[in-house]
Amino acid sequence: MDLLDMFLNVGFWAATVRMATPLIFGTLGELICERAGVLNLGIEGIMTTGAMVAWMWVYQGGDLWTAVLVAAAFGMLFGYLHSMFSVYMGLSQHVTGIGITLLATSLSYFSFRMLLPGVTTPPKIEPFELEPIPFLSDIPVLGEALFTQSPLTYLAFVLVIVVAYVLYKTPVGLAVRMVGENPMAVEVQGIDVYRVRTAAVTVGSGFMAVGGAFLTISVFDAFYFDMINGRGWICVALVIFASWKPGKALLGAVLFAAFDAIQIRVQQSSASFIPYQFYLMMPYLFSILALIIMSRKAAYPKALLVPFRRGQR
């Protein structure tokens, strides 16, 4: 299959949209955190927790949509813990985030082993099925690629619009953006900077966990170790690529997913003398190049990574 045939293939674009979905959730969550001035490196562990909790909920007899809510709740719990250390105590956001990733990942694996001690092969569940949108799904090529997807994929695209609207069109969004730019000015207006940052990190972490849940209850229908496979770190990079804007975040997620889909198909169709690791490297290499190009003019939040101390200048 040559590149032209690949790009004209409906299955390629459908796979790209599907692979972009967890990245959209994770990138939106990280974007909300960083817009409020907090770097959340706990994303990898939070996505792992969301994946495990959602799958376990369904495996134990719960329904799929409740599993999404449960995953979001656990993600918000870890986000709140992150904010206690990084926002209220003013500790290093890098160290705290890495600690949350290690804690969340380890607890997820430990809980899985404790609840299913004798399992060697991950059990399967009934995941979300593809839900074609009437009329729209009948559009040639575009219909199957965009409008014949999992309900969580539709939710991810809707959330891009919602987050953009809230950030740029509402007083809540203005408060979030200002605590990431000039928290002292926000404090003068009588707004609690700690609460705004904590709320942003908590909500953003809930988004991240739903991104992890998508993998287990909408794609793979099972949970296994290391299934997040660095997607959380990619989301952190995509926020910079997007210049902290939701619309560009969507573009970045789709772009990386397209690179990933390309390497899978090229790997399957190329001669065997080329090591498969080369194709695994391709999406990350292209993403790094795109990140370098796009980040040169990126206007980052001025108070990002800067702890806020009430009453200090």
C-alpha cells in the first residue's frame, strides 16, 4: 500500500480519529491545569488509573457510562492530591507530578493483582460499540471516519468546543487564565487563587482519567500493564504544540494519531530488512519536529510552575 492509497483509505482516517481520542482527553486536561499555572506530570499515572478503574467497574457488572464517571472521579481525586502539594504547599510541580504518576500507576497495578490474583490473561468486557450518527454517517469517506465512532469519541470533540467556550467566553475561564498569568492581580479582585487552581487541576485530571478509560472500555476491551504507553507524556508535549489553545490541541492530537496510524500500516507493508523499531520511532520523531517548529512562538502562561504565596510579591 503506497502513501496515496493510505491517505485515501477510509479505514486509515477512522483509525486516526479513534487513536486521537485518548490524546484529546488528556491534552484538554493538561491544558486546563497549565492554563491555571500548574504543570501536571501526574497525567501518565492518572490515565492508567482511569483505564483500570473503568475496566474493573464494567468487569464487576457496572454499566459503561457509570464507569466513565467513576474513572473521572478517581482522576479528580489524584488531581486534588496533586493540588494539595503543588498549590497549597507550594512544592515542586515536577516532583509532585512524577510522584502522582508513580503512586497512581503502582496502586492501579496493585489493585488489579489483588482483585484478580489468579488472572494471567486479561479478561474481556463488552465495550462501547460504534454509534453511527444518522444521516451524517452516510457522507462518503467523512461519514465513516468522523461519524461512525464510539460515543466517547463524540464526547471528546464536544469537550474541545466546551473547554474553548468556557476558557474564552465565561468569567470562570477568565479566572482560570488569569491565575496562570498574574495570580496577584486575581487576588486583588477578591478571587481565591488557591481554589481556582485546585479546581482547574482537579477537573483537568478527571479529563485525563477519562482518556485512559477510553482505551479499556472503548478500544481494547481489557486492561493490561503499560497500556498507556507514554500517551500522557505526549499530551504534555501537545499542550506546548497547541500554544495552550483547545483548537490547536485537537489538531495536534489528530496529527500525532495520524503519524501513529501511518507507522502501523507502513510497518505491516514494508520489507522485513527495516527494523520495526524504526517505524515505532516515526510518530515521536515527527511530533518532536512539529513541537520544535510550533513552540518557537508559543506564548506560555506567565505564572506556569510559579508557586503562589498569598500576600507576597
